[in-house]
Amino acid sequence: MPANETMHIMASKMKSAERKTGNLMSIVIVIGLCSFFYILGAWKKSGFGKGDQIAYNIVKETKCTILPNLNFETHHTIKEVIVASSDSKSKVFEPCDVQYTDYSPCQDQNRAMTFPRENMNYRERHCPKESEKLHCLIPAPEGYVTPFPWPKSRDYVHYANVPYKSLTVEKAVQNWVQFKGDVFKFPGGGTMFPQGADAYIDELASVIPIADGTVRTALDTGCGVASWGAYLLKRNVVTMSFAPRDNHEAQVQFALERGVPAIIGVLGTIHLPYPSRSFDMAQCSRCLIPWTSNDGMYMMEVDRVLRPGGYWILSGPPINWRTYYKTWQRSKEDLQKEQEKIEELAKLLCWEKKYEKGDLAIWRKKINDRSCSNKNDIKLRKCESTDADSVWYKKMKVCRTPFPEVKNPNEVAGGQLKKFPNRLFAVPPRIANGYIPEITPQSYQDDNKLWRKHVNAYKKINKLIGSVRYRNIMDMNAGLGGFAAVLESSDSWVMNVVPTISKRDTLGVIYERGLIGIYHDWCEAFSTYPRTYDLIHANGVFSLYKNKCKIEDILLEMDRILRPEGMVIFRDDVDVLIKVKKMASGMRWNVKMTDHEDGPLVSEKIIVAVKQYWVGGRSNTTSDV
């Protein structure tokens, strides 16, 4: 072999060896870097250096991006099956006795009867002492089945879910509800709208701009089975309905079972749990509230929550007293005097009468106080409090809530709202005017973007979110209402709760967006019946209530108001959710933890829980399939 060929071969072998060495070194370097960053990521995620070994172990065990073991479809049957706890190490909560099937702790009938009847005090919230609280799971009635999907649920309710027939007898001629086989049928009738809710609303719409989005939020005082609110929904008006528990058995329970917003409540001695200037429209349809008693205090409370330019509707006594005085078993003189007093109070509150015909009268609140008589302040003093939204357990007073100041006679006090749905994402006046500390128009828009991302992540976990599968939804810590705004559709509604201990009062903003909500303290039970929500969203709730009340009490209340096979989404810090997950595992919930949508290095995590189907019975051992 020639020398030059030999040297060429040797050179080629040396280059090949160098390439192999280089490749090997590259591989070693890559493996080293991968190992380093893996260890670094694990160290950061685990919180080593902070004594957080427990958090690391739990997250390692439960971390996932897809939750294949959770079934979000309804699939139960009436057949009872014994269910064992999914976590033997967790505290196991036993079922309550079947007598508590419809237990509402703060509106318990037995406790209510120990309070004065004057001004409906006994019908207001009276919560049990710590020693009286139940620490068990409220059972569903034997035979409970999933409610009909909306919109069929508006008209039909399973008898097994609300097994009370008294209203079908008491209100038979008024077309509230009928019993048909194993279901109740709701024809849409009412005491003051015998031709049906649609015909009644059509008459209202001849005076009130319901069709164009000007009117979006409504209040129904003494709602019955909430047919007014039910039929307003198809006109894109969402109504907060309330009635006491329970002059007529199960009226609010029927409303919620139908898929219509409602709470247990009454105009009594304390303020309604809503901020000032919340509602575009309010009505009393034979609600039997004594509007002229207590110097008109109840009309003043309606005025507080009614938005400038809003409408108040009164149908029933004393309207059309000339026709009905014999039926109502009252004298002409008494009824005439009552109506004259209502007319006088309306003028003092700066309401202008717009319509009266037959059984119906409508007033409109003026847009500001520039056109109101100065004499009004002499006859009816203004409320002294500068915070008309601080109402939780506060006593009502005989005074008029002042209008926000305006610069000209054409300005709407508190700010002009856009028509719905444009107001849903427009900057609310309370934010634009700087009324909410630390919240600017930009931070509001950023919050909306954040909730779009969060809700998209939820829908990846459960594709049924946003469908009629979850009709009645609650957001336990609603903030600016971003979660509800992103979900807004005719398929569902959201009860936005602003906790009374929140750093900022944002409920007025939520109403300005065209959403509904309520103030509440989660150390107490919510004003509703058991099994009234399909989906509960708890964002930061347990961090907010840390050292305020027990995790166990809040979880048991969530279980009480959640329907069988309903879903809960928790979003909170991992340290908090570890405790929540352990406790929830003993509550007949299927529970899974997943990472934040931005990845495992974020300390905020998500828990998704599905309540198992089970019902009360003689053995009280109940259920799933």
C-alpha cells in the first residue's frame, strides 16, 4: 500500500475517533444539564429548604394534567349501593339522619319559632351555635334523580326531589304548580298574572325597556316559585328571587330545582344582602310585604338597591283596591289610605309614577336628585352612613340612601351603564370612578384575561363545563366576577358570593357587569336548601378563611348545597389544598389534584371533586353506581 494512502486512512481514523469523542462529550454534557435542571425543578417544586417535604410527597402522588378517573356525566340509578370511603386514612363523615334531608341551618323552623314575630324577625337568618352544628352529610331523599336539563327544568321537576304537594292545593286556581304523575308541572302562572308570566312581562315591556338590554338585573321580593324570574331569563334578564322559609312549603326549593336563581330571604329588620344600586328593576307581585309599615322602611330598602333610572313594579294590594276590596276582606277606606301612603313615599324617594292599569302599577326612580324637591330631605332624612353597601346583619333605618353626586342634571348618579351584553366586559363605573381600592381599568382587564385562561383550563379537565350539565353554579369568592363573566350563557347562571371578610367589596362591580350575587360569611351556612348547585367554584376560599373558622365546617356546607354528582373546583395554595383533599376524601367525594395551568412550579394548585350519588334510606348507607 502506498505511503500516502496509508497516511490518508490513518487521518480518517483519527478524525472519526475525534468525532466519536466529541459526540460522547456532547451526550455527557446534555445528560448532565438535564439532570441538573431536573433536580433544580424538583427542588423548587418540593420547597426543600422550607421544610415542605409533605407538600412534595402529596404533589408527587396526585399531580396530573388529565383526570381519567373522574366521571362528570350523570350515571346514577335509584338502586342503593353501599359506598366505602376512598381514603381509609381520612376522617369519614357519616350521613345525617333522614329527618335533615331539607335542613337549612340558618333558617331552621324550630329555631325560628323562638324569635319574635314582629317585623318578620323570626324569618330572618338565625344560625346555630357551634355546639349545635351538625357534623354529618345531609342525605338526598330516597329516590332522588338528576333534575331535568334546562330549559325543560323550567317547566318540570321530579316529585322525588321535592316531595311536597301543598302548593298544588293552596295555589291550584292560580296556576303556580300542578302535580302530574311523578313530576310537578309549572305552567308559568302566578297570583297576579293568571294569563301566565309571558303575558305579564309583555305588559311590563310596554313601559320598561326590557328588550334592548337596558334592563338586565331584577329583584323579585316574595317570589313564590319564581316563575317571573324563570320567564325573564329568555329575555336576557337575570332575577334574584327570594322568599322566606316557608309560608308556602318548598317555594324557593322549587325555584332552584327548576334552575332559576333564588335564595331564602325576607324583608324584616336587617338589610338585604346586596349592595346599593344593584338592580335595574324590582317587583312585588302580591308579595304581602307591608310597604307602608315602619314609616315606609321597606320601600326605602328597595330604593337603596334600585339603580338610578330603575323601575319598581307593584301588582297586588292595594293596587286596584276598588275591584278587590271584598276579596281581600279589607275596607275601601283602609286600602285607599294605603295606596295614598305608597304614592307619597314614592315621591319622597324621587320615584315617578309611569303606569297604572288594572292590577299593575310601575314607578321609575329618577336618574339623580337634581329634580327632586328639597322638601324631601325635611320629610325624609338622608341616611348618615357613607357606606350604603355595608349591610351584613346591619339593621335597616328609616332614611333615604343618598344619590351619588352628579355634575349636571342629565348625568346618571353612580355612572351610566352600557346595555347588556356590552356591559359584561366594559369597565364598570365603580372602577372607572376609582371607588374600588387598588383596582384600575387596566387591572380589571387583566383580571378578565386571567379568568379566560383559568376557565379554559377547567374546560380541558371537564368538557361539560359551560353546558346545561351545570346549570346552577356558585362562585364562593367571586372577586370582580371574571369567572361568571367568562361562563355567561343561557345554559347556566352563577351566584357570585363576595365574602364579608374580603379585602375589597366588589359586589357592586359584579352587578354593574350585569351579573348577580350576594354577600355572605362562609363561617355560616348559606341561605338555601340542600342540593341546589351543580358546580361550586372555590378560589382562595380556604386561604381567606384561615384561622377564621374550620375547614371541616366550610366543606360540610359545600356538600350540603351541592347536588349528587355535582362538581367542585378548588383553586388555592398547595399547603391548604393538601388539608382540603384529605378531609374531602372522607366525604363521599372523588377527589383529584392537578397542577396549575402554568405548570408544576406554581405553588397554586387545583382540586377537582365529584360528589358521589347517594341517598338517605332506612339503612342510610346509600349509593353510587
